[in-house]
Amino acid sequence: MSKVAIVYHSAAGHTAALAQSAAEGVRDAGAEPLLLRLEGDDYAQALEGVRSADAVIFGAPTFMGDLSAGFRAFAEASAKDWYVQAWKDKLAAGFTVSNSPSGDKLNSLTSLALFAAQHGMVWVSTGLLPGTVAGKIGPEDVNRLGSFLGVMAQAENAPADVTPPAGDHKTIRLLGARVAEAARRWKAGSPAAVATAA
């Protein structure tokens, strides 16, 4: 069974709620989710979780046009793993949430993808057409904000059990399943798995 780590920082609870939906998607695909919330300044558990996982979904709120400081601190703490390329060839994906429909969330997703690339990881996109293709951009609709690089969600100034809306949770659940399925295929095709099968 593949293991997918979901490493996220959450300030108001909205990112945490989305991380739970990502974990549901991972389970839907028959893989094991490992939820790792970044709190405080001790990142040992999160770093070890990434090392032990087959794939990782990174998540953070977008503040002032980029990733939250809580996630950036974790990224900086990963320097020793970067130096030895401990995460190389793991699959990675990402999500972000902000108050505005745009909120410069693409910049945050680009930051997450670049962070993964620096670690030698392989990025997994959403694989979803934007909701506009089907004329569905309401709060219940999948990929209503039209993102390809990763999941974008919008949260109003309300509790996390109210917002982001259902469509954003559906979207990230689909990403969780996509990453888990990709990890299963990636793991099955690894040199060690191929040698064992032969």
C-alpha cells in the first residue's frame, strides 16, 4: 500500500479542513494518508513523514501573495534533506487557500512546485478541466477556480466548517485520489519492484 503524506500549515483552520478532504481522497484510492500539521518550530515529525512517504501533498494558505510563514519555515528546515536529496523522485502535489477568488494563489502553487523541484520531486497536476468548460463555477462545482498546477480554494471570513465550499473540498479529494493512484503506479514501476516481479 502506498503512503501519501499531507504536509500543511493552517492558521484559521481552512487549510486543515482541506487537508482532511485530501486524506479522504487518498483513502478513496486505497492508499494510506499521513496528516502532518506544521505547528511550532519542531519539524522532525514532518520531515520524517516526507522521507517515509511515497508521495507528498503540500498545503498552505496564501498570505500577502505567497505561502504562509509557517510553511516557509518548514521549507527552510528541509535544507539538510535537500542537501542529500532525501526526497528525490517522490511524487508531489499542492494546494492553497485564500480569502479572494484569485488572491495571487498561483504564486503560492508555483512556490510549492519549485520547492518540490528543488528536492528532485516529480510534480502531479490536478488533471482537471476548469469548471468553466462545463459552465459550472458555483460553490458546489469541481475546479470552479480553474487551476491546473494545484488546487486553489477560497475561504470566506467564516469558520472552517462553513467555508471553503463543497466544490473546493470535492476538488482536493480528487487530487488526493490522483496522487495516491499515481504513487501506486510509480511504486509498482520502481526498479526494486520490477526486479522483485521478475
